[in-house]
Amino acid sequence: PPGLVADELAQMMGMTIRGGQEKNIKVAVKRKKGSPAIIYPVHLLVEYGEMLNHYTGDISGEVDFRSIQERTAIIPALAALSLLAGILLLRSYFRTRNNSIFSRR
């Protein structure tokens, strides 16, 4: 995508993989200067042929260049919501428990 640079595999690459073989391709991706530190979608188009048949596929993923503070920014908010939900559940539990005790008399 615009804003990203790959030193290797920037263009098309061809290889032969025999039956039963696996191939791992690692590509270092960097941000261009001035591009924002966000999540970038990445797509790898895979084309392969088998005798007379030709197949294509797409492997999708994302590269996250955000700082650790931005990635974990939602954790305090989730903790606050969980605490609030817990307090409301406890309050409801004790109210129903106290009402059932008073109704026995």
C-alpha cells in the first residue's frame, strides 16, 4: 500500500515448489518517511499452475505500526466497563437477596 516500502519482494517473484514442499517467505516492510503510524492492509497474490490448470489466491493480513501506547489504549476503558458491570451485578444480587430475606417475615 502507499506509505510502505519493501526492500525485498517489491516486484513479482517466481519459484518452483515440488509436491509436498513448503516455502516460507519473509519480507521486511518499512514505513516511508512522513507516512502515518497506522494499521496498513497487506495483500499477497499467489498464482500457481499444475499441469494444465492455473490457480490464483490471495493472502491478506495487516501490518501494525502503531506505538504500544496506542495499541493498549482500550485496556483501561475495558477495565472500567468491567468494573462498572461487576458493581451493578453485585448491587442487583444484594438487592434481590435482601428483598427475599424481608419477605420471609
